[in-house]
Amino acid sequence: MKDGKEENGRRRRGQDGSDPKKPRGKFVGLDIGYGHTKIVTQDGERMMFPSAVALVAPTAVQQFGAPVAEDEVVIDRIRCIVGSRAIGKPNRCTDLEDLWWIFPSFKAIVTYASTWIPPQSTVITGLPLHHYIAPDARDIVHDLVKTILKAKRVLVTPQGVGAFYSDLSQLHATAKVAIVDIGTWTTELIAMAGNDFIGTLSTGVVSGVHDIYRTVAQELSAKMDRTVDPYEVERSNRGDGEIRAQGRAYAQSWIDERVAQLAKDRAALILAKMVDLWGDHAPDFESVFFCGGGAQLLFPYLKGYRDGAILMKDAQYANAVGFLKMGELLYGQDTPPVTDEPAVSRNETGEPQPLAV
Ligand SMILES: Nc1ncnc2c1ncn2[C@@H]1O[C@H](COP(=O)(O)OP(=O)(O)OP(=O)(O)O)[C@@H](O)[C@H]1O
Ligand SMILES: [Mg+2]
């Protein structure tokens, strides 16, 4: 992982769970992905950890008052390990669920994220577009994040829109751009005209890169006679560790070839969705930006879609960085003026309104 040294970073917490040295209240971009959670704060701190949660079964000895490791949180009286250490654990919550943001594992991730997010912060976070369009979904995530993080304000936006704001040089009053955010579980196809979100040319597809790693993990489990976690496959494909059993590493070339083969098929499916959605409109876009960790894997097979296809810098962090900038634009005191209102409008009391979709 890019931020390996920070991953599951440890920080001493105060008695109330907060870090006494942390300033209170920051702008924070919080991208809680099905695969990885990304946090970006206004003072430049970046953090990424796998959105992996393993439950620790209660033991015969009462745990009350017992020390809890710093990558553990307690949800509904059950200890949960969050992040890297959860990978490969027997009670890991492995079934990715479309509605996972109502599950205890989501609460565990937000609780763990509080390690880096001081109380009274302004937190901008996202939901996949196909859930964002449901007002109740927005409210549930808003209330949960606000309560757990003791945030001053929380704004929930569609995920891919965050990426648009990650590079403010793209802000232009009229230019149309398209964003393809390829994640673990979802791919968002987003169209913007200046600061306006174009609902009719945007959609969320429940199809990311997870299947690729899960398929290879299942095949390796059978070959190696042990359970291989999809995260292990993802890491090995990024050159970050071998997959081993009985003292031997499985041939990396086989893993890489199999991942590439499945990636090609997945890219073809995403390409078909782009053609379906944008059809004749494709030439109208000034650029087509690709982001999300999945874009790093699939961009080679998708860049032929059109001239002007761009893999965003820091693709996996694009939404979190953009969320932070949206927060600064909407609520910041000292940010430079912009020519147009950002995509999120305000009501008469000055409170931001969700995007019209
Ligand atoms: N350099 C890379 N090469 C190959 N795959 C990568 C690379 N970086 C990240 N990935 C994969 O891309 C996946 C998607 O990353 P990302 O963090 O954008 O997903 P997510 O936001 O967690 O998912 P979702 O948007 O569906 O909620 C990661 O889980 C990882 O498997
Ligand atoms: Mg994502």
C-alpha cells in the first residue's frame, strides 16, 4: 500500500477516545470505500486503510476494562479489528454487501476513522450514486457519521463528484467533463457541466474490481489448500507481498496473468456501460477522467474509449481530496473566490442542499 507506513497508524488516545494533542475541528474528506477508506485533512494528512473488519468472539473471561489494541473498536459490545490486521482473520466480514453502510462493520470503520478526525470537524463524505439518490440513505449515513465522529457538520455527496473537485483547475463555467470512478464494488459514471451535475448523463453501476480479486482468490484457495483472501491477491498484484502456503510462494506470473485476463473482461463491461450512457454525447466532453483504485488496474484497457481520456493523478485518493476541497469551498473562510457556486447549492438559510438528481 502506498501509504504503508501510515496504514493502521497508531496514535495514543485520550480517556474519551480523542487525542489530546489534536486540534479540534478540521475540514476532512472521508471516502469510505467498500475496499479502502481514505481520509484527507486540511493540514495535508492522508490516511488509507483497508475497509476490512474482523469480529473478535467474546471469550470466557470478561473483557470489561481489558485493554483493546489501537486498531480495535467496540461496536454493540463486540470487539472489531479494523484495517490490515483483519485480513485473513476467521471472523472477517467478507461478504461485500451493497447496503453495507447500515451494517455494524461500517460503524466500526467510521469509529476507527475517528482516530484521525478530531471532534467538531466539518466532514464531507460520499455514497455511491445509486444509493445517494435515496434521501433516507443520505440521512442514515449523515447521522451515523455525524454522531460517531462528533462532527460539527457532515455533507454527503455522490462519490465520483468528489473527484471532480480534486483539481480545481478543472472548474470551468461551461466545459463538460466526464468522470469514471472505478472502485472495489461500484463504478460511477458522472457528467458535469461546469459546476453542474448532469443527472441524465450520470449513473452508478454495481460493478468494480472486487470480483477479479475474489475469483483469483477462490482459484488459489483450491490450488493451495488454504483460504486466500481477495486482499492478498490485490496486494500481490501490486507487488506488495507473495501468496504463500506450505513454505512456498505461488507463481506470481500466473497470478498476474489471471488478474490481467479478468481485468480485460471487466473493462469491456464498463466500456459497454459508458457507451450505453454517453453514446453520441461522448465527443461533447472536454475530457474523460478516470479515478478510483480500479482505474489504475483497468485504464490500459479503457483509454481507447476516446482521445482525451486521462488517468487522474493519485487516482485512489481523488474523491477524498475533492471532498475536502468541497468542504473548504462551501464552508471555508479563507478560500479563494470561485466564479460559480459549486455543485451543491444552498437553501435560504445558507445550509447546503443535496444535488438535484
Ligand atoms: N495500483 C493498483 N493496481 C491495481 N489495483 C489497484 C491499485 N490501487 C488500487 N487498486 C485496487 O482498486 C480497488 C479500488 O480502489 P478504491 O479504493 O478506489 O475502491 P473503493 O473506493 O474502496 O471502492 P468503492 O468505490 O466501490 O466503494 C482497490 O480495492 C484495489 O483492489
Ligand atoms: Mg470509491
